[in-house]
Amino acid sequence: MGQAKARGPYAKTPARKAEIVRAARDSFAENGYAKASLRDIAERAGITHAGLLHHFRNKDELLAEVLADRDAEEWQQGLEAVDSPSRLAPYLGELIHHHQKAPELMRLWIELAAAASRPDHPAHAYFLERYERGRTQFADGFRDEAARSRLRADVSPESAAVLFHAVLNGLQLQWVLDQELDIVGPVTDFVRLLFDHGSAND
């Protein structure tokens, strides 16, 4: 662990935390949450076990950070990739295929989201903020489309945003239960249903 000491394992820098989060994501994806150990994660990150605990108090806190980091990364990718309704369904298909390469992370996200429904859960505030932010930003995007007569006239932007999250999360839960199930097709159909006159495919 000489390298870890040379790096300064107790230096609380964003770069060091990012290394730990990347190592934890790999460990959770390969071993599952239950079998992944903090010592393995520390070794992957090139620091001591004590050094890791200086940044994260326990495995639950680290899991929440891994999933939050993935959320932020994918949200930024979505903002860059989706500039019109025609790009929404293809992007979601790509995102789902990416998630399916790491089914354990999908399962962990679903489990944490359910556990965080309890007001006293450490991740409760994060998930509330996450969904509120997502609904607001998606509703704003759908509202822009509605102004150009692209969104179905009988669906409000606010409802479209809520339905979007419900469909995407619900389909991923079904896939975790049955990994033979095609969920890309239903997502594409859902996007098509949101827009009038087939405009999502224009």
C-alpha cells in the first residue's frame, strides 16, 4: 500500500472520492452489493481501508453515492443527446441497453429507491430531490414541444413527465425480474404515444 500512502489516502479531494466511487461501481457490478467489501473497493481505488472510511462511513453511503454519480452522468448525457422528440426513443434504447450490461446496478437502484421511501432513510431527501428535478426538467422540455404542437393535446407536460419516469422505472423493474423481456420496444411505443401525428419519428 506504499502507493496509497504516497498519494495521501486521507486527503479529502474530489478526485480521490471519484476514484473510490468508480471502484465501488465496478465492485458492486461484479460482486453484487452483499458480497462487495469495503476492503476490496479500497484496494481497487489504491487506498487503505481506513482511507476509504475517511470519505464514506459505510457501504450504504457509498452505494448511494455510486447511484447518484451514475444519475448525474446519465442526465448530462441525455441533455447532450436529446435535442428533439426524434432522439428521445433512440437515446432511451441506448440507455436501457447500457443498464442491462450491469443488471446488479439496476437491481441495487430499485432496492435503494424503495428503501428510501421511508422518511427516516438517509437517501430519502436525495430521491425526493431527484424526482422533483427530473419532473420539472422533463415537463419544461415537454412544454416546449407542446408549444410546437408536438406533444399530444390531451396530455399535459406535467403528466407526461410523471408518466415518463413511471414507465422507464417500471419497465426496468420488470426486466430485472425477467431478463428475457424486451423493454426497449415498449419504451419506443410509449414515446410514440406521447406525440401526435407520429412526430416522435419525424
